[in-house]
Amino acid sequence: MSSFKKLDTAASHLFRESALPALIRFVEIPCKSSDFDPEWEAHGLLLESCRLAAAWAARHFPQAHFEVLEQAGRTPALFFDIAATDATKPDVFFYGHFDKQPEAQGWSEGRAPFCPTLEGNALYGRGCADDGYAFYSAVTALKALDEAGIGRGRAMGLIETDEESGSADIAHWLTRVADRVRNCRLAVVLDSTAGDYERLWATMSFRGCINMTLRVKVLEHAVHSGTASGIVPDSFMIARQLLSRLEDPATGRIADTRLNVTIDPRQLEKLRRSAQLLGASVLQEFPWAPGVQPRTADVAQAVVDRSFTPQLAVLGADGLPDIARAGRVMRPETALALSLRTPPGLDVQKAGEALREILTSQPPYNARVSLELTGIGPGWCAKTDNEEFYRTLDAVSQDVFGADAGYVFDGASIPILDLMNSFMPQAQFLVTGVLGPHSNAHGPDEMLRLDYCEKLIQATARIVAAV
């Protein structure tokens, strides 16, 4: 029996007999993220999830270091440090999170967020796929390597409990373990998407995000629209004009060069490959209203636009009453909550300065206009110059799945990747995960495909061995 066959056998057995029961127990814990449980510290559920995982892992690696990091007022985290079995291999780092989204409505009959349900090849329950599997999969991959006699480097990891609320404490915990993780050459982030369940998927980029509130004021209080309209400029009209400076109202394009980047040709090549693999599913995955068409029917262009072009969304408004309560008055002001997804690689601090200039300088009719930047997070791009690493991903994907690896260019934002990169500047990042079709993270019927998770463990172990 070859080493990899031993590895696969060990990984399958460990996953089904040990990791899966532990993961099922984890699903039962309502360890909601701090944004959704203001009494999280008193309830102690985030801490319980860390302690449960540490106790489970210590049974597999009794000589290793599993430390639950605690400090009053900070969400806990689990740090682990497992000695190398081959001192010539470089250090490896793993990331995941234990905190969960709230329950959500609409779970199918027989399923519930904190009552794990096994149905055939799927596990249903809150946190199984986002992101409880990550720690249990990482430890399983490392143990399977050891049982197969395949050497690996020192393995470390940080599993936080505040990701769903913005990871406010991860910089604190990373600083605490910085000396240990600084020399890691591979960082495996198990908290991402999969385009399908037929191959290994690696996420190549995330967009940045700038959240802001645009406020336009024209009056001190509301007045009769019959006497004021035609003389007083409408605050919404002015807001529309200001947004048109930023975004073409006909196409949605944002042309300002300060908000755009040039795409690395190597990224563009992988992006086109991703578009070919995903096909029309890129356009069909949304709950379209009847007859509505996407902004482009070109799949490759749609992937580019979702990944590397700035996109504006109006998230909410103040100053606009519900229709049933709307009187015939000229409103004094309009405030819009805006979100700008920025291309990976863009300097978001400078982009924020550009937005302030675009939206507030020389306002029409000298209206009182302000822009408050309420949240700024940078985008992230994987290193593309290590061609050997990507050949390894293809080879591993072929060996485990029978198909070349796929690449995800995610339109979402995970600012902590840029932060993690600063703590491990030499590391090649592998950002991957199990969030494929129908996984329903954050929604009802959250689901983990067990066969895919098992193969992802086998693939991760091979990559760790190949570094």
C-alpha cells in the first residue's frame, strides 16, 4: 500500500469515527458570534466551543500544545502548536473560526440550527460548514499524515470566535503568538467557497469594502411641498447627482482611476479558467424576479466585474418615511448608507479620500453634504508568482478528485487575510473551503457535504506534505 493510500485510509477513518462525532457535538452548541449574542461572555458558549475542540485534539496529539486564549472583554481563541515529524519541512499555519451566525428562519422539517441532522452524505446544522469543520479537518489531516508515516513540518493554528462579527480581537491574539507563526511558509485558511464538489478550489482574491453614510441637508425642517418645490432643491435629487459623479447611472460602471486596479495577467488567466468551469451557474445562482436580466450575459466579464471592478450598493436610507406615512412635504434631508466593494490590491485609505472628494466637493446648490466613512477593509490577493505551488494544487486535485483545481475570485471581503499576511510575510496562502452549492451558510439548512470534506482533508494533507 502506497503512503498516499495509507494517508487516505487514515483520513477517512479519522474523519468518520472521530472528527465527525466531535463536529456533531459542536453543532449543538449555540455559540453565536458576539454581534448576535450581547451576553456572549456571561453565557460562555464561545469558550465552551474552544475547550471542547482542544480536549478532542489533545487525545490525538497528547504531546502537542493546545491553548485556549482568554482575556476579559475579548472573544476567546484556540491556538495550537504541534511539533514537526520532519525538521526539514517548513512551518504550516491553519485558520478557522468557531463563532456562528444566528439561527435564521425557514429550516426544513426535521432540521434545526442547533440539532445536527445526518441525511445520507450531508450534515445539517448551524456552524457545520461555516466554519466548525475547519479545526477538526486540520487536525485530522495532520494526524493522517503521521499515521501514514509522511513527514511534515511544525503545524500551528489560530481558531478565533469573532469572525462573523468582524474579527475585532484576532490582531490581539496574532500579536500574542507572532513569534511562533512568523516563519510559516504555508497558511491554510479553511473558510471559503467551492464552485462545485468535483475538485479542489483555491480562492485567489477578495474585494475590499468601504462602508459610508452620505448625508444631504437642504432645510432645517420639513415644509409643504406645494409651496417649496420648484424653489427648494430636493435632497434626494442632490444625492442622485452626487452618486452619478461616482457611478454611471446607466451602466453601474465606476470609472475613476483612483478606484480601479490593473489585473495581474496571471490572475486574469485563472479567472478565465474559473469562468469556463462555472459557466452559466455564475449568472443563475441568484433568486431573480421574473424577466430580470443580469448586467452582462458574458460569464467571463461577470466574473471580472464581481471580483476586480469597484461596485456600489445603496444599503439603506434615513429621511425617507414608509410609503404609508409619506406626507406631501419637502423633506429636510436624505441620508444613504452606501457600500463600495473595492478591487483587491487597491489602497482603501486613499480610496476613502477620493470618495470624500468626489461626493462632497462643490455640492449642487451649496447643499450641506457630508460623508462619514463607517468602515474600511482592504482586499486581498493570493501570491501568483509561485508557479510550482499552483502545479502542486492541480496535481493534488487530480490525485484526490480526478480533476484540475479550480480558482475562486470572491466578491466578498475578508479584511483579516491582509492582516494575517502581515504576520506571516513569507507564507503562501491556500484559502479553500467547503461552501459549495446548497451549503447555505448564514441561512436555513446550513449543510456540509461529508464526502467533499473528507476529500478536502486528504488534499490538505498532501499539500502540507508537498510544501
